[in-house]
Amino acid sequence: AQSVTQLGSHVSVSEGALVLLRCNYSSSVPPYLFWYVQYPNQGLQLLLKYTTGATLVKGINGFEAEFKKSETSFHLTKPSAHMSDAAEYFCAVTLNNNAGNMLTFGGGTRLMVKP
Amino acid sequence: KAGVTQTPRYLIKTRGQQVTLSCSPISGHRSVSWYQQTPGQGLQFLFEYFSETQRNKGNFPGRFSGRQFSNSRSEMNVSTLELGDSALYLCASGFTGGSYNEQFFGPGTRLTVL
């Protein structure tokens, strides 16, 4: 079984400041890891994903995340926050075992950006 | 290419009724998954269909069911609605089965049970 923990249900940063959203996972087999963003009244949009290969992955809108196996972490970062980044962010994991597309999500982190 | 569409977008039902939600995947996608999103429980996996067969199922009671048609469109049904079924129901489609492939989410159907 796999699980995801996102530390901090709410994170507030000033515009232009570093964004750091934390995600830790547990998985019995090599995982695939994802970050999704959800804007109000919308579905989920994929920001970035880690499957295999390079552990530092870059996504859309200037976000990136680093897969650290030793720390079982996949934290999301962005050097400079923009007002349009205000949204809810979800970290998710699925198993790399050809068993389908089931995603397990963390509880989400609501990012607020102050002017 | 059109994205994942879900109908209806909003729905109000009363306790004890049943409801059917529809999801049309991206053209060419054969996998459809359903998720329930609530403030208390977050995002939870309901089930996944691939080529008209249920491949994975989450931990939900039998009141929640689904099916997939030959054109990959999927429906989910909730019978004997309870207040706790009020949620945003999200559908996601993927190209294939087997190893994971990127899923694309629809805008969701917001169900309110009174």
C-alpha cells in the first residue's frame, strides 16, 4: 500500500518569495510521483511528474520538484511566487507495477500569495 | 483535442435518491478513473475502468458503482444517497492500461445531497 503526507494544509508566502510545498510518501515498490494544482471550481491539472531517470523534474509555470528516495520526499518549489499561483496543490503517488492508473493523493496544501 | 467532459456539472438530490454521473474521456483514451473529493476526506479513488472492465476499486460501499461503454464513456451511479455523499466527483482519462500513463482530469460534477 502507498500513502502521501503533505505537511501544512495552508501555506502563505509573499509575492516574489520562494514557494516550498512539502510531500512525503510511503510505497512498497518504486513509485511514480506527481504534483497537481486545482483552481477554484476546476479539476486537477498536472504540474509535473517523476517516473524514472533524473530526480529533479521541471514542470509548468516555473515549478520543480526533486525526488529524494533516502528521504521519501518529493517537495515542490518555485523560486518566485506569483499571485496567479494561489491555488490548492496535491501530491500524489501511484505504483510502478503495471496495475493501472490508481492515484493516492495527499491531503492538499492551499497556497496563498500575499501582494 | 477536446478535454475530459463531465455532465452534469452541478446536481442537487435528496437523501434516498439515486444519481448517475457521466464522463466522456479524451478521444482515444481507454482508461477512465473516478475520484471523490470532500473537505473532510480529501481526494479518494473510487474505481478505474479499462476496455469496459473494472480494473481497480477503492474502499467505497456497494452503493457506488460504475460502468464503461464500448466508446470508453463512463458512468458512475450512487444509489440510496446519503448526506455524506455530497462531494465533487472527478473523472480522469488515460490513454492505455498497463504501466502508468498520464491522466487528464475533467472539471468535476458537484453533487449536493439535501
